[in-house]
Amino acid sequence: MLKSAVIGLGDISNIHIPAIQANPNVELVAVCDTDETLKGNVSGVNFYTDLHDMLEKETLDCVHICLPHYLHLSATIACVEKGVHVFLEKPLALNTDEGLTLVKLEEDHKDVKIGVCFQNRYNESFEKLQEIVQSGKYGDIIGIKGLVTWFRPKSYYDVKPWRGKMEYAGGGVLINQAIHTLDLMQLLGGEMETIRGSIDNLLDYGIEVEDTATAHIQFKNGAKGLYYATNANTGNSSVELQVTFEKEKFTIKDSILTRLNENGKKEAIIEDTKLPGSKFYYGASHVKLINHFYSCIANDSQDYVHVKDALTSIQMIDAIRKSSELKKEIKMEVLTK
């Protein structure tokens, strides 16, 4: 039986904790948060207010890090140096420099697994789309489009002020909401040559981070990418991911993968498992990914999202931000060296 703990009892922990508790091969033995009023929210486990104290007193196989972005680096280092596997919520880190620090940490501790939570890679619709891309059946990819049109009220930032500060969040919609779409786009398109991007705020919230971002991506295989993400919509619409091939077009929208054939007919191929309730747009693959990571621990498999895999999305965000500042395209090789 693997022994697990969760650090950070914010919103996302409410997805991680039930997934751990439902896994018959894992026991949740401890949780940690600096807010002592949360003690008792998770029954039957030990509660700590200090990560280092928890690592000293508990015998753990894995820690889920569900902390604000600026704490990801230090918490991951603390766990890994204790020989404890880490399941890290996105983003990997605040920026590329921090991400490279974690790449070296991963390289220096090959016996410890650091899995990054990019659960949308495990959506049934995306897995099928990736299979179609890799098959080459419909010719070369011409274009990839990723759209995220969500909404966050001012209270979202007021209740947790770190979300609106660059020093603590590392960005807004790019790193907090729509990083998954960047990750999926680069998985489909492969290596990138350049990114030309722009960030802005359409809502007058008085925050430091962006609520809207756009980007044009040039992939090395000749495909072009269009990315648009905003938190200034009137609600949370389904993420849209579209791949245009030489012959046909495939789109994921409303959690369904469809094919538009040469006759202009749209055919449904596969639909994702959905979460109940209002946050259906999150997708439902957290449980699938968490169970898979524990399987990798048990079987000593390397088949999970490594630090080096998650670094690319952080480099894309840094490129978009830098491009917006300099008002010119950014060569990706400059960030990947």
C-alpha cells in the first residue's frame, strides 16, 4: 500500500483527494496547509501546517503538491531531496529558469519520480486525435487552433490575491487556465520555430497578470498554430482544439472529437468522460492520470509526464510574454538552449 499526502488544501485539492481515496492501492495519511482552520476538513488523516515537519514525521511514498505557483519549486525540491515521489499540479514552475532548476533536480534524482498534472493529455478525445495525427492518414498538418474562452470574476483574484500578482502567479490566463491548451498544441505540432504573441487585460480588475493572450506559432514541420485564451468571456465555454490536415479537419469541442470530411459532413468520433456539475470544462481525466502515476510508482515505469515534458509549455508562455513586450516574434531555440 503506497502512502500519500497532499500539500495545499485549495480548490484543486478537492479533485486530488477523492482520487487518492478511491484508489485501493493508495492510503492518504496526511495533509498540509498553513491555514489551521482547514484542520478536520479531511477526516482520518494527520494535519500539518509545515511541509518539512510532515516530511520528517511521516513515511511517505508520494506527495501531491496543490500549492500556489510560487511554492511549486521549493516544495518539489523539499520532497525530492527526501526521496519522496511528487505529483505536481500545473504549472511546472513560474518561468523557464525555475523549470530548468527542476529539470536538473529530476536528472540528479533519477530514483524519484516527478509527475506533472497535465490531465487533458489523457482525455479520450485528445488521445484519439493524437493517434490520428501520428497515423499520417490525412496528410500533413496545415494548422492547429486552440481556443479557451472562460470567465473569472474580480472576486476570484480578491479572495486569493496571489493569483493577480506576477511574483506569485507567474502570469494569468496563460499559466493558470490555458496552459493545458498550449501543452496539447505542442504535442500535436511538434517542435516550434517561432512564436509571435500578445497579452493584454480586457477587464479592469487592477491585477498585474494578463486576462487575455493571443499567439501565432510556426512549427518546424510547416504547420501554423493560432492560440487565443481569455478570462473575459461571460462564462466558461468549452475549450476548442482543431487540427486541419491537407485532406480533412478534426475538432475537439464540447468534449467531443468530430471529423469534417471532404463532403462537408461532420461526424462524431469519440466523447470524453465528463465531470458532473458546473466545472465540466475542467475535463475528467485527473483520476485517470493520478491512478496512472501511482501505477508508474508501483511498477517503476517512466511512462508519465516528466519535468522535461512540462517545460515546453512554460517556455511557450515566456516566449509569448517576451514577444508581447518586444513586439516581435521570438525564436524558440533561444529559450530551449
